[in-house]
Amino acid sequence: MSATDLTRLSAADLAGKIHSREISAVEVAQAHLDRIAAVDDTVHAFLHVAGEAALASAAMVDERLAAGTAPASPLAGVPLALKDVFTTVDMPTTAGSKILEGWRPPYDATVTARLRAAGITILGKTNMDEFAMGSSTEYSAYGPTRNPWDTNRVPGGSGGGSAAALAAFEAPLAIGTDTGGSIRQPAAFTGTVGVKPTYGGVSRYGLIACASSLDQGGPCARTVLDAALLHEVIGGWDDRDSTSIDKPVPSVVDAARIGAAGDLSGLRVGVVRELGGEGYQPGVRSSYEDALRQLEKLGAELVEVSCPHFEYGLAAYYLILPSEVSSNLARFDAMRYGLRVDVGASAEEVMAATREAGFGPEAKRRIILGTYALSSGYYDAYYGQAQKVRTLISRDFAAAFEQVDVLVSPTTPTTAFPIGDKVDDPLAMYLNDLATIPTNLAGTAALSVPSGLADGLPVGLQVMAPALGEAVMYRVGAAYEAARNAEDGGPVISRVPEVSA
Ligand code: GLN
């Protein structure tokens, strides 16, 4: 099989061929490293490529299989791109920020450790908006990532690097984090699958904090089944994260397999009245209407549901998130990590000069916003009020899930926008997150699955589920994916144009 073919295969297919020893993990890793060498100057999905370590890890998988030992996990030997916000002892970790340039963490994140234990080949670290704040990857201190569908457009953010790596066939699997949509929105913009697990479902140990009450790591892939396989590797209780849920990971792989058989009869799918209407690009709306018809054809019963407080989600999020950011980013004090601008003066002056030089404009904007929202005299009016809205949104979800099994909406209001379009207009950038934020505020689960193209660019369908309701969410996602592929004669991603320099 040619190297190009290897980069086109799903993670499940690659694993099958590696485990049956039809192909080797080393040749799979090499094919992806070659692909990165060929296209990443243009795409810029990676901040760091760990070629040698990747090949060594793959070689260990091959040796083990040659010795007749069972693979360490169903994904052993499959390559993956890791968002540069998870710590890695053997690679730099920057969170897309200049303030962490060259920092080598002394320990692996739990997610990193679980990937290694599963025998997954970590190819390198992917580009992202600084400290995961942004919707385009343009706020990375290391330059933007380009969308493989149109290299003049953004891949979304903050996890644009992970999504672009999938769409450019540089990796079949990736890890992202979703605080307000950073897994799902890039998935929608690149024609890939992205899952935001239930809050507490994936350990945050070693995940550089953006907003701790919202942050959640999750799987990114080109198929729903691949995402499910990865979800089961990274998910589950971790005693190093106090917010980790001490319950078994829902069996999402089984659910995805059942879903792919394409029968949703007996399921009630809630159509959120407040999402997907006004303010959404016409092509996104028609793709969404199409998706609703397809869900009905699969046997699901559509029920219109109202979540009246979702419209305040964006405003509440942009108070809660900056508040937590202002506190979390206080640790970058020029003393402990990365950059230090030594102005040869007092500690306070060194700190100020380092933070001035080390943080980009969006990080500074949010630190200032958050500090303001938390300051005495304003706390109740801003932060306190936003927390009340958060409760109301959770109640909207709870009421909806009494009537339906899952909720659906478009993942984003628009398709991928041109690089430079919104970078100087924070509000326009924030509006990307309209449909994804409620899930983060409520701590529930959601995924984005490709729902065709609008004007030649990918669109995503969002499926939202209750906390720990991942199984039904994967089932619906996989059923819809199978129906869509059958109707289109293949997955959306098979129509991505070849990346040209
Ligand atoms: N775009 C959102 C923000 O800028 C989402 C960030 C995220 O999910 N990490 O805050």
C-alpha cells in the first residue's frame, strides 16, 4: 500500500492492519511524518514534530506484536497529533504563547501518559490560539494555521492545529480541548469530527488551564468511530484531578458501532428553537435542515425544544472565562516558567515586563476583562450575575433532557472565514461560539459531525447530550454520519482539495 493510501485510512482500519501485521506501525508513522514534511510548511498545523520519538514508539508496538503479545490498546500503533496545551516531558509545551517558549515540562499530562500507555504514536504538538483563547488559531504567537479546504481561510480555534492536521491527512487522530467550542468549531470548519466530553470525563491533570470550570480535553478524528476509540483511551477517573468523575467511561465504541447500523427509531431528538435560525449563514441553515430530515429518515422523532437562556450564554461565558483566566494566568510571573525579560530591576518590574512581552493581545484583553469583572464593587454585577445565568442554562438543559434524548443544532453560525477577517474584531470572533458555549457552561457533552458542504466549505452538525450521556450522542453521530456518507457517495473529507504550497 502506498504511503498516500496509509494517510487516508481511518484509525480503526490502520489499527486493524497493524495488529494483523499486514503493515507495520513504523511504516504508518513514517508515512505521516512524510506527509507532514510535504504539507506542513503550508498548513502549519504543528508547532513541534517529534519524528524520532514517534518512530521509536511505533517500533515498540511492532516488536510487541512480532513477539505475539496482544496490542496495548485497540489504537496501538496509530499516529496522533497532540494539542500543545498538554504537558509532555520529551517535547516543549507552549500553549501557543511566547511566554512559554522553550518550556520543557517536568511531567506528562494524564492524557499524554494514557496515549503512551495505549501505544499510540505521538507525532508532535499542534498549533493553537494562545492559552486556548480564540476561534481561528490566529492568536497563536507562532503564526496561524491554515484550513486545508482553502488555505486562505482559518481552520477555527483554538484547536485549529489539531483539526487541520486531520483534514490535511497529517494524522488520523488528534487531541483537542474544548472550553467554549475549541474542539467542535474547528471540527465543523474542517469537515472532521470533534467531541467535547462531559466535564470531568477526561482528566485535566497536566492540561495548562484556561478556565478550569469549563476546560475539557477530548478526541478529534475523521470518523465518529475513531473518536469513540480515542475517547475510551483518554477518558475515565484520575485521582490527580479533583474534578474527575469517579464512574466508568460510557461505552462509546459500542454505541458508535450500533449507531452506524443506522436505526434511530425510538429516539427523541430535540431541535433547539433558539439555535440555527437568524444570524446563521444560509448555507449552514440549509445543511442543518437537511440533517434534520436525515435524522427523521433514520427513525428519530424530532421535537422542538426551547432553551430560553441559551441566548445569554455568550455574555455569561465572556465574563466567567476571563475571570478564571485572570486568575489562572497569574502563575506566569517570570519566576517559574519560560520567558523572563530581565530588566534588572525589582521582581514586580521583571514580572510586568515579562507579561507585557510574553502575552499577546487577546490574552491581555481577557486578563483585563476578568480582573475588572472580579473587582470589588463589580463582582456581583458581572461575575455573580454570569454565574446565575450559568445555572439557568443548566436548568434549560435539564428540562430539555426530560423530553428528549439528545439536542441538535448547527455547530457554528458560519463556515470557515478568511484569515484576517475577524482578528481585529473580538466580538465578531466571539460570536463563533454561540451554539457551542451552553454545553461548556452546563458541563454536559456534545460532538460535531460533518454535515456536508455549503459554498464548497464544510459545515458541522452539533449533537448535545446530558452529562455522561455520551453513548446516545455517539450513536446519533454515527447514524447520521453513515446516512450522510451513503447519500453523498463518501465522507465529506474525501472531497478536500490537495494542499498546494
Ligand atoms: N473560542 C472560545 C474562546 O475564545 C473557545 C475557547 C476554547 O474552547 N478553548 O474562548
